[in-house]
Amino acid sequence: SRGWLESVEHMRTQENPTLARFDDAAWKAAHADVNAWPAELVFADLRAVHAETLHRVETLTDADLLRLGVGARGPVTVRDLIGRYAGHDVNHANQIREVRRVIGA
């Protein structure tokens, strides 16, 4: 997600930054029309964010992976965030599969 990319950038450029939590209410307010988006737009946006994320991960150095930030559960490295993001991405993919199954798509 774009929020994840922001966290990684803060960790790369600042010493022990406090990482912002995802603000679900603010996101929903800013994207009130998201349920009306055509599926093609949703998938195009997901592909773009995914490509941007992969590019960012490929450019990280070993030193970048060890950079620290302070998350809700305490200190976290960029490497830790990558692991969490991968699981988070899988969760969203499973949600999409389930919605498609329910609607018969």
C-alpha cells in the first residue's frame, strides 16, 4: 500500500521515526465513491501499487533493510515491515477471491 511505502521512506531517511497507523476512517472519507469504482479501475490501482512496491523492495540495500522505525507494537525494521506487508497483501487477495466467489465472477 502507499502507506507502507511512506513508512519505508521515513525509515530510510529518518532516525527511528514513529510510524503512522493506517487511518481507516480517513481513507474511507477520502474514497467515499470506492464502491462505485468499476472492477477494472480497482484492479488497475492494485496492480500499480503492487508494481511500485516491488520496485521499492528491489532497490533496498542491506543497510536499508536494517533501518528502524517505531510502530504500534514497538521497534520494527524495514525487513519486518516487508514480512508484514506480504501477509497483508495475501489477506487482501483472499478477500478479493472470496468476493468474486460469492458474486459468481
